[in-house]
Amino acid sequence: MKQLYLILFISFFTSNVYCCDCAEKSSIKKNWESASQVFIGKIVKVDSLLYGSYGEKVYAFTVRIKKSYKGFFYPGRDYRTILYIDTASCDFIFNVGHEYLIYAKEDSKMLNCSLCSRTNLLNNISEEELNDLADLQKEDLKKRNEITIIKFQNNTEYQIDLVKNSFQESLKRKDLLIYILSGTSIFLLLIITLLIKKKKANKLR
């Protein structure tokens, strides 16, 4: 609780120095497209013992994903860290123990969240927005499946072409070998014929 008061205290004073000027929040779809991950999560703890390269205070919020709309996570690996920097006027600050709908962007393998996104307490999120996110997720999965199928088809065609080319090359080598053997046989036959004729000519003498 002391950490939470400390964060709120710092955010109050830094807000006087830095002002986050956000235009009207963009649509659900635009937020979805710009976000790396979209999920419902509960903030379970905050670490305030971190500092940036310029001495700025960095808070690391640990969030447990309860439902994902965009981005993948494996069972047992459903925790994420979202950073809040006290000098970044547009960083979203969370409260431990609360659930949020989070639109997070990834930066150098770390997540951050903006006040200008549609990130908000889950209790403030409408059912309509959650339904829209579910529809966007279905569309995204459908596109991914279509891309996977196309890649599989392209790869299958590529493999077929490789086999076909290999077979054609084999036929070419086989034909070449036949030509060489045929030519060699004819050459040997001519030599044998000449030798026989020469031998008969010597006998006649």
C-alpha cells in the first residue's frame, strides 16, 4: 500500500511538470491495430526499485493475463511486466489488485501502456467494446489461418517443383548416358568391323 501511495504522490507532482496531451481516444479497431497485445489482466504487484539510464524512477507492474484478445501466451506463462516511467507524461499508471482491459505496446521486449490508449479499469469497459474485441480476434485468427494455408500451399508447390526438377534432371542425365553409351557402342562396332576387314585383307595376301 505504501508503494501505491508513493506512486500516486509522484504522479501528482510530475503531472504538474509534464502534461500528456491526448486527442480524442481513437476507435477500438485503431487501438487494436496499434497495440502489440490486448488483454484483460489483474495487477498483482509493483516493483519500485528500478531506475532508468538518466536516473528516472521506473515502476514495473506485474500483471496476470486472464483473457487475451491479441498476442499469444502459454498456460503457466501468463504474467507480463508493464513499465511506468515517472518522467513519461503519457504512461498509464495502474493500481495493484485491480483488473484492467489493457492495450499494450512492446518496446525492446518490454510492454508499456499509454494514457492515450483505450486502457481502462475493466469495470469501466462496455460489453460492446469486449464484443468488438472478440470479433477482431476472430478476424485476426481467420487471416492467420488463411496465411498459414497459403504458405503451406506455396511450400507444397515448391516441394513438388523440386521433385519435378530433380526428376527432369535425372531423365536428362539418363538420356545423356544413353547417348554416350550408344555412341561408344557404335564407335567400338566400327573399330571391330575395320579390324575384321583388315584381318581378312591380310589373309588374302
